[in-house]
Amino acid sequence: MGTIGAGLAFAASLGELTEALRRGGPAATAVVQAPPGTGKTTLVPPLLANLASGAAGTNAGLRIVVTQPRRVAARAAARRLAALDGSRLGDRVGYTVRGERQAGPGTLVEFVTPGILLRRLLDDPGLETTGAVILDEVHERGLETDLLLGMLTEVRQLRGDLTLVAMSATLDAPRFAALIGEAQIGDHDGGGPAPVVDCPSALYPLDVEWVPAAVPRLDGRGVTRAFLDHVADTAAAAHGHAGVGTDALVFVPGAWEVSQVAARLRGRAAPGTEVLELHGRVSPSEQDRAVSGRGPGGPARIIVSTDLAESSLTVPGVRLVIDSGLTREPRRDASRGMSGLVTVSCSRASAEQRAGRAARQGPGRAVRCYDQRTFGAAPAHVTAEITVADLTGTALVLACWGSPGGRGLALPDAPPKATMDEAVEVLRELGAVDRDGLATGLGRTLSRVPADPRLARALLDGAAAVGHRAAAEAVALVAGDQPAPGADLTRLLATLRTGKDPAARRWTEDVGRMETVARKESAAVVPSILTAPVTGPEAVGVVVALAFPDRVARRVPGEGPERYLLSSGTRAGLPAGSPLSGHEWLAVAEVSRAEGRDAAGTGAVIRSAAPISADTAEAAGRHLLTDTVQARFSQGRVTARRERRLGAIGLSSTPVRPSAAEGRAAVATALGKEGLGTIGWSTAADTLRRRLALLRRELGDPWPDVSEPALLARLDTWLGPELEALAGGASTGGIDLTDPLRRLLPWPAAARLAELVPEWLEVPSGSRVRIDYPEVPDQASDDGGRPVVAVKLQECFGWTDTPRLVDGRVPVLFHLLSPARRPLAVTDDLASFWSGPYAQVRAEMRGRYPKHPWPEDPWTASATARTKGRK
């Protein structure tokens, strides 16, 4: 340990950690909080191995398993520790990552990715050959690491001799200490959080500069090319000033941005500079070369990387960091059925770790290609993946573990209920879980396939349709992280089959593993749903359609060759120039939100897909097929069409004669959406309705509620025969709602309808004037909701009191008119009008209308005057 720890800051903390672990006994827990570069990843694993080998307990000689969130970090950490130990890689120190293993029976310390350890836990829940587990970089909040925290806490409590250590590079350690330390085992110190062992920063002096771009970092399509130019120019200039002895590390969010910036730097960096790319899509050998450091006498290097180089490992020789301040995080769009990575500002903690890369081995310099305000607005910590990602695979792991939905499991963050419920429902449809949410035999089989459960099921189902090898190729193709050129998976498949692509080796290994599973397990699954085997280019599409029937897509007629409608209802575009453009049917493996040309105005873009036939689309999405009669009531008539649909996709539509029930439902639906005005109110029906509404307002029961909602709620009660007529094809032109409304009249109270709310009012002149009742509802009326009579003033001579309706409850509101029928006054108190305002009206009007009577005492005017006024 003295040799291994020479020059490493964490060596000073080994004694404190040793004491904490000894106090905890064979099932000890601890949290190591140490900044990047202090040596915790190098020193803690061998310390635990030494403690285990010197112990007399049951965990003596058992393996120490260390998780690293990335494959390149696991390989690099194992290689470094083996070199410091003086042993051959794969002997005392080894690693296991997807598709690659350097470990043997004598391995004491094994570095693995979280996914590898998860699968081991499902196969061997007791981890019988493991004495201690170290979860490194828990602060990154990866989904699998979060699951391991909860699951290993349970294992430790059940076994009583499993040591668990969590290591974090940020100040969030107390949270993890509380999570894993609540239950200690045996007679040792217990209760409360696990001990936290700190280590001071080992950083040398670091200069931070802010060089914001004059152009936006992001637009609707992602990272702007202009900003990538700025990053490349900044990196070239900073590296040129740093001198030939300095290597640089450039952080950008994704593999595409890495290749773009690297290509620019190869033309702008100083002559002789080596520009390397570091991301998940380059080969393992290229990854290892990028993180291994410059060889003796080698050229200066600029390494362009995703956040893969943010933590976990030290890149030797780096004294300069150029940071775009961007990262990729998973996001799930539940409303459109899309999941994927989005580009966002990295957290402040991530920005600090990136900058710290430059000062691990000497004074360094960090250049941030954004301003301090943007840094201050960024989140403090990375977003926990469990809160934003698709949880179908997670739900299957939890079901296999015996904690459906995460119930009873101590996780750093509980999964969102709606997201988890949706994931469990998907698993039920796959047959992977039972009614209680526990894994079925098929579910356990699917959990052994290193792919999304939907792809795993498609591997088994597809084997009968396209063959074991072709199904395995398709699933490995979609499960990998290689981009499909022009979104065409069949073209990517052809490229990988040549073996020339850097990802071909890993893909071939994945195909072999998946083919083995398919041959072993596919016989237990239902036979092929296709009527005939499929071979050739369509095989990929068949498997993708089986995995994601909700993403089967059809070209939208009349909207160009690049617009498609998915069976889920999402519209999406193909990238410009895609070889898939124009295909009638596609099986879509990935679709994400996007703007710009590739989205074709839909707001989403298809990232990977394969062509399929209409028969394949219908077979794969058979549970989405519907065959219904859609009846509509429009323009006074009921029409119907038989609609065959695959989810949201229309397959055929033919006119048919609706049944009576379909017609009634169509009319009721139309009336519910558009109101009874769809049929139309005649003058008589409208008047009757207004009269009834006034009675309801003033007297209540038994007078009926004739508001729109009330009438719509009782259609069958008062409009039943007319609905039957409409459903049978009658035109609304022949229907008057007056008689239907009369069916609502309460008997015997209805006998007084004309007395309480008459249609006409006889005025002193002998005329019968129509009463205008308020609208329904009365709040829409400007006259306070009272009945109105518009009549010439002279016809009211001799009327001393205002007439009242509804047994004297409601006064009539008079609109008194001139001989030319222009408004003169509005009143509901004729006596007050005659004794007051009338005098002024008389003075103004008798000169204008001298032939009409304007008596001084209108309340006693003669019948002759009233008759002249009527004329």
C-alpha cells in the first residue's frame, strides 16, 4: 500500500478509513468523499482486499468488486492498479465490462460496470463470492448505481458479512451515508449514518477563464455549428499558448460534437498536434489510448471528449481544459411516447470536476466557453437519472429482485409513480410480470438479455419470424449506441457486417450473446405472429416493429415523402436526404423532439428506423388494430364510415349505413359538443324556452330547468322521438323543438303557463304587444333578466301601474317608443315616469310630432288619444 499510495493525497486518509471499517465489523459501511485526482479509486480497493485477506471472518479471501460508471474507466482503473501492484492484468486485479473480461479465479479486485453487477445480483442475490462492494462515483446519479445502492443495502443486512463502501467526488456524501448506514449488523457500532471519510483536495493551482461565444450555444436542432467553431477556435488558441509540453482536454456533450470539434482542430491546432476522440462509440483500444497519456517523446495531444472523461479516471499530462458547459441527459416525453437524450447545461458540480482535470498533476488552466451568469444559473448537481428516464428496464430489475415498483427498497430518490406505473404496464403486456408485479419466468429470461425488455421480447418473438441470427443482429443493432446514417438501420447493419466500423467488434460479440439466448429461450415463446418467414432487408424492421408496435409509422399522404404518423399519434420527420424517404411503412426504433429541417415541421425527428410492409405493421401492432363504425351528425344529417385503424393510423374508411344506436350516439355527441343550436331553435320554441326559464328562476320546482346542460343531460326524456328520427336520417329542417319542450311541462301546474308568463300583453290602446322574455341563461341579458315590452308611449296612456307577471313577482320593463318607433325611455315604474320624466319628453316631442297626442295628464288620457297613439 505504501508503494501504491506514493504521491496520492488519499493515502493520508487510509488510516481513518481502516478504523471506520474495523469498527463496522464484517458488514461495515463507509462513504468516501474525495475530490477527483486524490487516488481514492486506486487506494480503497486494495485496502479492502488487504483487510479481507487478514480477517478471520467468513469474508476472508472473497473478491472486492468495484463499480465504475463507464467501461473505459473500469479498464483504466484495473490497468493502473495492476501496474502499481506489479501483477499481470487479469490475475490479482481484473475487470469485466460488457463484451470484455480480464479476470480469473485468483482475482482479488475486479472493476465492473454497474450493469454487470446488477445482472450478477439477479443471478446470485447473495453475492456469495464477494466480500465487499465499492460503488464509485455515486454522485453521478446513474440509474443502475442508484439501484445498486438499494439492492446492496438489503444484501448486506441479510448476509451480515458484506462490506459496502460508496465513493463520491462531491459534497453530497451525508445523503449516501444515511442511506447505506441505517442498519448495521451484529454487535458492532450501528444505527445512524455510515461514517464519512474525507480527503482534502489534491488540486494544484487552477486558473479559470471565461470566454463566452458571441453566438448561441443551442437552437431548436441542438448544439449550433457556430458554437462548436468557437469551442475549436478557443481550444486551438489556448493550446497554442500553453506550449508543447501541455496536453488539453476539450469537453463537448456528445459523440457528434466530438467528431465535429476534432475535425476542426485537426486543421487549426499547431502542426504536429495529435487530436484524439474519446466517447462511447470509438473502439476500446482508441478509448484506452486516449486516456493512457502521451508516450515518451510523443506529440502534444488534444483529447476531445464527452463527459466520459469528467471523473473516474485521470488523463495523464492534461494541464488545460476547454469546457463547452454542455452535457447530455436522458429525458422522457410521456405525452408523445418518446425517450432520449437532450442537450442541457451541465451542473455546477460537473463544471468544477471538468475544470479540476487540468490541475491533478500540476498547475492548470480551465477555459469555459460560456459566461459566469450561465454558470450561476446551472443546477448545483446532476439530475438523478431515475427521475427523468424511461423506467421499463428498471421496473424489470425491481420485479426480478422482488421489489415491484421499488416498494420497500431504500433508493436515493423514489421513481416517479406515473412513470413507474407506465413501465410496469408495459411489462405486463410483454408477459414479464404477474398481477402482483413480480417477475414471471419469461421476465427473468428477458432480464438476462442486455437490452430494453421490449427488445428482449422481440428477440425471442422475432427468432421465429426472421431466424435466430437475424433477430440477434437486429436487437444488437438497436441496443447499441451507433447512429444510423440517415436514420436507416438497414444501412447501419450492412456497415457493421463488413467489420470495418470501429463498433463492429462489440456489435458482433453482442450478436453472439443474444443469438445464444434466442436459441435457448425462443421455443418457450408463442410461435411467429407472421404468416410467413421474413428474410432480407425487412428482417430488421420486423424485429423493431415487434419491439415497438406503438412506433410503427406510415407516410402521411399529401405531406411529402419525409413526414410520418406513428401509431402512437406522434408526427415525425425523417432527416433530409434519408434513404428511407418515401417508404410507405417504417418500424421506428428511436424518435425524439427536434426542430428545423429534419423535423419537417412536425416537432420530432426519426433517428433510426427500418422499412416494413403493411402486413408486418398490422401483425406487429395487432393489439392496436380497431375496426369501428364512426357515425357523425353534421349539417342536419347522420352519416357513417367504417374505420380500420392501427392506433392513430387510418388504414381504410368506407361509407356505411349507421345503425339506430350509432345514429343516436352521433347525434347526442354532436349536441353535447356544439349545443342544441345544431338542430336550431324556432321562434316559437325559443319563446317557450325563455318563458319556462323565467318560471324556473322565480318559482323553482316543478317548473323544469331548460338551461343547455340540463336539456342535454335529459335528451332521451324530452327529445327521444326526434333523436330517433335524426338517427334514421331525417333532416333537422323538419324538426321544431316546441312540442318536445312541452313534454317537460309539469302537470297540472302547466295549465297556468299562459297566465303566469303570457306571450302577449294587451296595452290600454287595445293592441296586443309581444313580450320579449330574457335569454337563457339570464346572465347573458343586458336588461337584468326581465321581460321586455317595446311599445309606443301613446299606447300606454291611462296606465297608472306597471303590469307584473308570475303572480306579481316580475315587473315588465317597458321600452317606450316615439311615433317613429325610436326609444324615448326605459322604465319598470309607469307611475313614476308619468309624474316625472314624462314632462320633459312631452316638451321635446310634441313640437316634433304635433299630430300625435301629448296630454298633460297621461294617466287619465281618453281612449281617443290612446287610439291615435296606436295609429
